[in-house]
Amino acid sequence: MQGDRRQVAAELALVGIAAVWGLTFSLVQDAVGHIPVMTFLAYRFIPAAVIVGVISRREIRRLSKAGWRAGIVMGIFLAGGYVFQTLGLQRTSASHAGFITGLWVVLTPVIGALFFHFRSDWHVWTAALMSAVGLFLLSGSGGRGRVAGDLLVLVCAVSFTFHVFVTDRAVGRENVGSLVAVQLAFCGLFSLVVAAGEGDLQVPRAGVVWLALAVTAVIASALGFFVQAYAQKQASPSRTALILASEPAFAGLFAYLLKGQTLSPLGWAGAGLIMAAILSVELVPQARPPAVR
């Protein structure tokens, strides 16, 4: 009975984190209208790195040179994902960005088959084709500016896909908390250096920026990792993957509730195909990507 309660609590926590991750698309889109992208990312990831670093300080001291290298490589792909995602949010809607970012789930087995000798069955390629058609319909429902933003977010999804593979290799040899601290620190310092070089460092003044920073740094980045790690010890991998796959749906929901963003019938058809592709991959154990983010 106690085990069942823990599983229910873990799954509810996962739903909460998936909802927060979906919410961040709308919050970040509002924030980068008031502050440069790289400055926002620096302010987002440096506090998150400090929080995780303090909690995992003992493990960080024991991190090997190979672990530091792995954490930096993870940070490169994570930074690439968030930079392109945030730049894309300046040019497309939060709902579009949420659905397209979720394509990393479908891209993982596809890129794994192409570059990492990952065996992929026919249903993976079917899901990839479905998502490609869905992306075409979703992007085709907007103007030229929105298509450019959608393509930037697609690059984000590809970067997140490569992040999955480098993370999957590293977590088997090193402590997860220390790796997360290193990659978050790399993201924050890289963004800080770029922002400083461009003369964009500034103190946030708008309330929406402070709200977005609080949610993305503390809840989505720092707390989210620990909730996911705890939940995966209680819930099955399949349940965990399916719950986290709801992130794009939450992104669309909050974009509608907070910003009044809606999709055209063509856009809904594209979003539906993308969600169907994501769920089909998550439901097939052989196709499911490693449960890291």
C-alpha cells in the first residue's frame, strides 16, 4: 500500500514538472521581449547551477577528469538546445515551440540509427514520417516569420537529441547530480560571456522577466531534475516517459490560457500528428529513448 502511494505521489510530481516545463514556453516568450536572449539564459542557468552545485558539492569534488569533460559536452548540446529554442520563441508561438521541441523524442531513435548504431524498427520510421508531415502542417499554418522560428526550434530539438546520447553514456560512469551541475554551469557561463561580449548585460526590470527567471531557474531547471530523479525511482520507465511526453500539450494549453494563442485547423492537424508520433514512440519499449532531459 505504501509503495502504491509513493508511486502515485511520484507520478503526480512528474505531471507537475511536465506542466511547469510546458508553462516555461509562454513565460520565456514574454521575458525575451524585455531582455536579450543570452542575458536571460545566463541569469537562468547560473542560479540553477549554484543550487544543484551546493546540493551535489561532495560528488562534484570526486568528479573525474572524464566526468568534467562529459559534463562540458553535455553542456554544449544543452546550451545549443536552449539558445535555439529561446531565439525561436522570438519568432514563433509558444504552442508551436512546445510541439516542435517535443520532437526530440521521435528524433532520438532516428538519429540513433543514423549515427550511433541504434536499432530502429519500422514503427520508428513511421513515427518520424508522421512528425515530418505534422511539422509541415504546423509550420505551414503560419507566416514566413513563424516558419523561421519553427526551424530554429527544430534545431533545438536536434541538439536535445544529441544531448540525450552524450548524457546516456555519461550517467553510467559518473554521478548524475555532479554532471547536471557542470552542464548547467557551462550553459550559464557561456551565455554570460556572449551577453557580455555583445554588451547586453543588464539588470532585469520587468516583472515578467523576474517571474520567468524564478520559474525556469529554480523550479524547471534545479527542482525539476531532482523531482524527475525521485519519480523515476518510484514509477516505471514507461509511465515516466508517457507523463513527460505531455509537455508539448501543456505548452499548447498555457499558450492558449495565458496568451490567447490558438492554432488553425491545419495547425491542429499538424500538432495532432506530432503528438501521435511522440506517443507512438513512447508506447513502444524498443523505440523509447533514454529517460534523460
